[in-house]
Amino acid sequence: MLWLRAISRRARALFLIRWITLTLIGWLAYSLFRALWAVIALGAPVYDWQWYVPVILLLIGLPLYGAWRGPVRHAGRGPLLMFAMLFAFALAGCNGFGQVATLEPDLSTPVPISFWTFSTFQQMPEAILHNLKTAGGYVYLTPGGETPFEGESGKALADGIRRLAEYNLEVYLMVPAADFLSVPVHEEWAANARKAAEFVQQEKLANVRGLIGDAEAPLRSPPDFWGADEPGFNHTIETLRLTIDGIQRDYALPIGVTATWQQYVDRLDGDDDLARLRRNPVDPPGGWAFVNLMVYSSYLPTSWRAYYVYLHERAMMRLYPMGGGSYLIGLIGEGMPGEPLIDFDTLVCDARLSRALGAREIVVFQLDGALRAEGEDFVRRFSEAVNSSLPDENVSVPFSRPASLVFYTVVLADAMLDVRQQWIGWVVLSGLLALRSVRVI
């Protein structure tokens, strides 16, 4: 470090300030612009994403100007005018200029409505089963018990599925695991998937249309921030690929997945950072037969919900134009402890918006809790409210900047994770640029 001793103390301090600033601002600039590109690619409206341009320029420009020229208050008229214009545009465009998207749903085709449930259907009233059939969707059935495909639990499950067959109701059978479909329990999940397929074959349950896994971040294991468990993640992907191919080949049962949309933005930058961080790969080689996305607007304030659903479903339709993904909308039945629920009218609004966007299927979680909260005629009332023709059929989606920020923050987090593969090179380059700026090389 003789070269550092040879320069003045002031130059050394200036060099270190600029080096640190360049390193951090460079990482931030890459992440912010990468996220901006992602929201554009995912179909965010112009009146939404254009606001991020002046905000990004301010977040990058102000620290850089301070590191090179000193405090902004001492800036000349030109830089002050530029920063003032950027700030004014950011302030004026924060609310998206009051834009409201108006959607015109296709009234000729009702959207199928499916339901997740934990019921065995042995005691389910016939009227509810009839209403489920009229809704036009499927039953996503989560089996109960420690050994759901064996003994009395298996018998009850098979009897319930046969009762659904009497009403021509098709079933997707949930594959259980101790901690969702995730890296720590992927071997257990794969073994249970084969047990479920064998159960369907042995019991001759012809109305079981396929299997589905619940891919969520494990509750009992921390996120993998630094990629320490890369071998385990890669092994999980290979296990899932072999499981999907093997069950499709041996039992003719397709396997799908329900997951949050965040894991699917990974494909935009050619990696799987978010999935590795969360430790639950959802896009193995060969792919799933279908994807059911958890939109769940129930986590957000009322004024955010419509635009949140609008952004997420448009994004997934852009990512999977031929896939026709289905959408698990706001929670109305009991979920995990502490999860917020929405009321009937809000659920209808989410569903009508999904229909207007052209969703292949909407799914409600979960039937048992909804029946307890809304009564035995819930399915009928909900189906009629979603698919009936009303005097004002158009669906209005008011812009929400907070909902947009939630969306942008997710893709920003994905972009920021790229630094794990790039940080050494960028730190060195930033140091060389900082040295050159203080005229020591």
C-alpha cells in the first residue's frame, strides 16, 4: 500500500469516499435499472413505471454529486435546476396521474371457480356438492392425518373422492410434506408424491386429475442468503425433475405447483436467486404441468388490492402466455395462524377482476372455513356474483403507488441478489475509477 502513503491525507480520504460511493451506487444503479426493466417487461403501464425514472436518477445522482462535488446546497444553477425538475416530476407522478384502468370481461365464457379444501366430503351436504359442480372448477384436496394414504385415513380419503366422482367433480390431490415443498424436505415430498400416485392407482380413483405441491419457503429453516446450500438446491431440482417425469410416465398423473409469483421473476434475468434464497425451487427442468399462483390480496390494505391483483396477474400472463395460469385469490377461509382474511364482497371483486383479465381459473382458499363463515350457500352466491352479467359489467382498477412499490421491491430484491456473483469485480473496478478521479494513477 505504498502508493496510498505517497498521496496526501486529503486525497486518501477523498479516494476512500469515492471508492465506497462508487461501489454502493454502482450496485444500487444496476439493481434499480434492472428492476425497472423487469417491471416494463412484466407489463406495468407507462403511467406506473415512468415514475421510477426520476426517482432512480435522484437516488443515484445525489450521492454521486455529493461525493464528487460536495454538498448539493453548494451546487451551481444547472445541477440544482436538474435535481429540482426530477423531484418535481417524481412528486407529480407519484399517484400515476390519477389513472384508472377499465377492463371489459368476456361475457360469453364464465371463469371456472375451484376450491381448496381439507374435507373428506363424507358429511358434505349434497347441495354444496351440486354447487361445486355448477361452479365449473376443480377440488384441490389436502389429505389429513400422519399417513393420509394408508389405513382409516386412506379409506376415508378414497370414499370422499368417490363421492365427488358421483357429481363429476375432478380432484387435484395435494402432496403433503412436513415443511411445504422445499429443499429441506424435498425427499419426503417426492416419496409422498409417489405414495399418492400409487394410492390413486390402487383405489382406481379415475376422477383424480393430477397431483399438486405447495411450494413455499420452509418455516423451520432460515433463508439461504449466501448460497451456502447450493448442492442441496441443485439436488432438489434434479429430484423434482425425476419425480415429475416418473409419475407422469408410470401413473399418467400430471403434477402441478402452487407458489407465490415472486419465484417466477427469476427467469427474467436467467437465474434463480429468489428461489435459492427462499429454498424452494418451483421451476425444475421439464416444468410443472400447471401453475397455480398465490395472489392473496388479503395481506394488503383495501385501496391497494385491485391494482396489486392487476399487476401480478398481468405479469404472470406475460411470463406464461400459453400456460394459462390459475390464480389463488384473497384468503376468505382459515389459513396459517395470523393470516388476514377478506370479506365476501372483496373476494368477489378480486374474482371479477381476475375474470376480466382472462384468467383460466380462479381458486379460493379454503372451502371449509368459507362455509363456516359465510354459510352453506357460499359457493352458489359466490359463483353467481362472479359469473353473472351485471348492468355495469366493466371492471375499474384505480392506480395504487403503494401496490406498485410492493411489486417493484420484489423485482429489485431479485436484481440486488445478483451482486453475490459480481461483487469482487465491481469493487475492483470502482477502486480503479476512484483512483483515477483523484489523479493518483
